[in-house]
Amino acid sequence: MSYRENTDTVRIGDRMIGGGHPILIQSMTNTKTEDVAATVAQIQALTAAGCDIIRCAVPTMEAAAALSEIKKQISIPLVADIHFDYRLAIAAIEAGADKIRINPGNIGDTGRVRAVVSAAKERGIPIRVGVNSGSLEKEIVERDGGVTPEGIVESALRQTAVIEDMGYDNLVISIKASDVMFCVQAHRLLVQKTRHPLHVGITEAGTLYSGNIKSSVGLGIILSEGIGDTIRVSLTGDPLEEVRTAKLILRTLGLRKGGIEVVSCPTCGRTQIDLIGLANQVEKMVEDIPLDIKVAVMGCVVNGPGEAKEADIGIAGGKGVGLLIKKGEVVRKVPEAELLSVLREELENWE
């Protein structure tokens, strides 16, 4: 069952999530939001890489005020990330944020939450209710003897109900944990209890290596079960890597089309070229080519054509000589040194 087909639809700027709309990719800037030029430059680079929605931290009034100028210079929706101070949430809304992320439990008393909800309601912008495994109510943790999937779901629904009881249901929910299978189980429980669209991710996933693995496994399971309307891959590193990984996860699951998929064989004793370097060069080269095809990079002229038959086009390298392959058939022999340039020429003239 695809739960995402039945979630409510929420508009964020000019984008839509939920209700069966395509799953959108999010990332978060790591610049100082007050530094408008640096923040805009990073957002523009992320947009070019395929980011659909961007989130900025708003820890100060200066950061909230900067959102107004940032918004003028970017083309994707902007989410303001708020912790603790309700005045920052209101300031971010007034500065033009397309969505705010809060945890009502750490914003303060009901009056403060109501002030934020009223501001969001007046502008018609959605609120993302974000609850992490480290931010559960003390009573839930004590009752359950620790943090549990059931507890984090209960907490998220409690916080959501606070806003719903104020007459506003333009909401997105996120529940995140660093434990992959904990996160999977929590999402399985949550989709049984709400129709709000879900923002999905594995929080504090780690560095590029470990974070990519944890995010791919966790998001892969959750998304494959029809859960999730927008995603963020959280990595300790360049946000561009978050977007690249998210795109690949969605393409691998068949949830997003577009972009060249590069496949390559593992190295072995028959390899007589720098296959690792060549494959990385090809992957980098095709980033700016808007084709929806599969490209194979093979390190052996003996088995390469057969192994590349599932690809639309491919190259195989041997000592001093290379092959250009289409649908498993060798169409041209070229010098090894020209493999990359020949492949690029073929892709640029692809019909």
C-alpha cells in the first residue's frame, strides 16, 4: 500500500507535497544565515544539484531578518528552522518564510504557540512539527522506561494536536532518530494514525561514509513501503552530498526519473586501466547532462560488452584501447586516452 497517495496535500511556496505528488528533496544550509551572500550562493548551488526545498537555521533575529533578502535571490521554497524562541518563528514568517519547522513542546506555553500558529495561519504557510528521539517529553520516557518508537509517535501526535486544536491543520510531521530500525518502526506506526504528509530522514546519520549507508538503508525501507512525502539525507559534510545521495536513493527505488545513472563493474585482476578514476570522472561529467539513460563504465574489453548490455551506452577500457558500446554491441574502437571525450560527445548528441 502506498500511504503517500492518501496523505493530505500541503503547499510550500510553489511546490506541493503529499497527496501522491512526487517526493521532494530537502537540504539545510550550513552557512550563517545572517551572511546573505554566502547563504544564497549555497542555496543556488544546491538548487542546481537538484534540491527542491531548502531549510535555514534561524537562531537570532538577525537571521530571521536576513530571510527576506535571501528569498528575493533564490528560486526554491525556504523553510525556517526554529528552536525555543517563538518570537523568531513569528519574525521568520513575517520575513517571508514559506514554511516553519518547530517543536511546539520547546516553544513555550500555549499562548506562545498560539501566537506562532496565528501568524502562520494569517500567511497560509505550513508548519512542520519536528520531534526527535532526543526531545521526547520526560513523562513519556519515564513511563516507557526509555525512548521507544511508540513514544516518539505519541509525542509527535500530541504536538500536532496542540496546533490542530487551535484550528490549524496545514501541517507536516517529522519524527527522526539516529537508530535506523527504530526510525523504520516509528514511521510504520505513525502512518496508521495520521494523514498529514511526512518529512522523512535519519537524523545524526554521520559522516559521508556511514551517513550515506544509514540513510540509504533507512530511507530505502521507509520509502519502499509507500511512506514519506519529502526527504532529507542528513550528513556531516557538504550539503551538496545530501542532495546527490537523496536523488540516487529515489532513482534507485524508481521514485524519480531523470538524470544519468552510472553503473560500473568492480575491479579485478583483468583490469588494465584506472577504472576507479575513470568511473569517478564519468559520474562527475554526466551531472550536467539532462538525459534519463544508463551509462556503463567497464574495465575489461573481454567481458565489458556483455556486462554493459543493460545500459543504453557504455565504455570498456583495455591496455591502450577502448570500446564504445551501445545496448551491449560494440560500435566503435577508440584509443584508451579518448574514451572519456568520445563518451561525452555521444551523450551531448544523444537523441
